[in-house]
Amino acid sequence: MIARSLAMLVTAALLFNSVLSAQSGWYTLTSGTTTDLNSVFFTGVDSGYIAGQDGLLLRTFDAGLTWATAPTGVTVNLNDLYFFTQDTGVAVGDNGTIIRSTDAGQTWAPLASGVTDNLYTVSFDCDHPNGVAGGSSQTILNSTDRGMSWSIVQKGFFGGEFNGSSMANNNLGMIGGENSIFAPLMASTEDGGANWAFNTFYLNSNEGQISDIHAFGRTTGIAVSQVWDGTGAISRTADGGVNWTTDLFPEDLRGLSCPTAAIGFAVGAFGTILATTDGGITWEYQTSGVSVGLDEVSFPDSVNGYIVGDNGVILKTTTGGIVTSSEPLGLWPTETRLVSTYPNPFNPETNIRFQIAPASPEGLQGGGRADYGFVNLTITDVLGRTVSTLINERVAPGTYILRWNATGLSSGIYFARLQVGSLVDVRRMVYLR
């Protein structure tokens, strides 16, 4: 099913004689760093931790209002973390790094992993003792004591890696990544991570790698992926990973959080946020207000959530990403551009995603209402002739998705052309009938 946008998803015919608008249920927190942030984990609404490049560890106990760095004793990239309680947690990173804290992240002790592979994922469930870590060379590690010690389940494969893991309870869990020939690889356990059953599948015939995964129980799970061509996918299984139903998206997807069986959030490139309220069957775009890559998301409950990404970006919502009437207008993209057209090639419809930055600096700072800019979005053929005008009016800052239907036109190459003032951005599209 083609993804829809909460910000705006309309046919071209509905655009005429109307003013477009977009808001965001997410706002930016001050991180105090420009370092790329790889993982976020909140044990409750107020208490949370962030792991990043070069051994960076941030923590907050006031719902993200302030963040403090904690000395980890390592300089490698920290890629993932898990906290059992506000006090006790584990972080994993490059070169087989595992560190553990029992004093709310104030100090960290190194642990022996037995491997030198980069570790990208770690997961437990609540305060249960059994957990899993995974990384490059298809490495899988297992802990039975809340991360205090680790044993090697497998390592040393040529190629492939595990990027995301999820323990549904003390016994059931899933881990996902890619195998040695670039196909998505998922494994499931029923004994707390000691033994695993492996399944390979494709993303609607595409190669790629699972970035993150969530296990709801023995049979049901959701995985987000990066497709080989730079796009993304969300897959759902109801039989323990043997079969998957996959939806493709224009942006590669990197992080996943499912606070309930029905509600879930996926994040990825270009500030992408997707939300589901039906257990992953359908997904809606939410406006992030940023254009950098988003790497991980954490929801301690169904409405309070945090996202981290490149350049020290931290986003927060207290409404599940939904815009409310009291939401401040002031969180818009920082650049105007055509983001993507998808699918491409297409027949007969494609989604054109674009973002409009505010014309005045006040909009970027949330200090006032930014001016509407005049936007011209057209479709042209290879000779430069306009075959469809989608927008020719003033448009509010925001991120939008428009669906264009090429029925009645000949097969061939077309171009989406966005012009705002002197800025012109063009995307090539292929219509295959």
C-alpha cells in the first residue's frame, strides 16, 4: 500500500484554488552537540539515554529539557543501548565494545564480548535476564544475566551483519540484518537467545538489509529496512518470519519503536517519520521539521516519544506526533527542495514529496508565523513542455506529498519541476504503461 501523509496527501485536481498548510507534532530539543546520535532509550517519560559517535553518551532526567554527557571510557562509536531501569543499562559499539552502568549512566564498566566485530544492536525485555547483541560478520551474542556476561552464539561469517534486535519476553526474540549475498536476514529464538532459526526474504524482490526489528511474540513482528537502491521498506510477518508482507517507501528507514501492539513509529533518511495505528498494516507520514537522517526512536508510552539522528538532532513529541490546536507553528524544514518521487518508474501514479522552508528566519526559530511563499510545481516532458501544473500559488512552510496520475499520457520520461523564487529543483521520473 502506498504510504500516505498526515501533512497532505491529495490528488492534483484538489490542489487548485486551495492553500496548503503543514504543521508538526514534533519539536527539536537542544542536545549541545553536533555529533551523530545513533540510539535513544527512555525508561520513562522523564529519564532517557542517547548513544553516539566517538563514545558519546548523553542522559536526561527532566524529559529532555537538559542533557549531560557521561564519561564512558571508550572512544569508538556506540551504536545501541538498552536500560532495564533508570539505573542499570548496557551499551554496545564498534570493535566488540560492551559497557554497562549501574548508577544511571554516571559511570560505565567495560565487559568482555569475545569478539572484535562491530556490535550494532542489543535488546532485553523489561527486567528479564536473557538478552541478545548482534553485529558485523553475522555475529550474535547471548546474555543470561542482564548483560553482566556474554557468550558467543555465532561469529566469523564472510559478509552480512545484524543491525536490529528485539526480545518480546525472556524467551522469545528476533534479530535482523542481511546475509552474505545482501538479502534481508531475520532470525528468531524461543529459548532466550541460545539458539536461533534463520529466514531469508526479499523486499518485494529487492535486496537490502533490515535496519531494526520489533517482535510482538512468537509469530508476529515488524522490520524496517534499507533497500539496495537507497529507498526503504517496512515488512510484517505473522508466522515467525517465514513469510513477510512488504511496503516500499522513498526513503531508507533506520529505526523502529512499537509502544503497543497497534501503535508504531519508523524513522529514516531526510527527516522521515512514519506512524502506524493498526499494527503496521498501514503507515502515515508525520512532519519532523528537519531534513537530516534520523536513526532511532524510543517511545516509553504511546504518546511521549524521542528521536535522534545526524548532527546531534533530538526530536520530541508529547502527542504521538499528532498536531494539536495548541501546537506551536514554527518547526519547518530548513531547506526548500524536491525530496523524492516514488514509485519511480511508475504506472500510472507516483507520489511527489517536497518541502518548503519558511521565507523568514522567525519561522525557523519558532518565534512567529513565517510568510507564505509562492510555489510553482509542474510536470514537464523531455522537450520542456508543461503537461500538468500541480501548484501555482502561495504555500505555507512544511513537508508535503502530492499524488500525480499520468493516465492519458504516453510512456516515457517526465520531470517534476519545483520553483520557489529563484530556486529550481528537478526530479526525473519514468512512466511505464
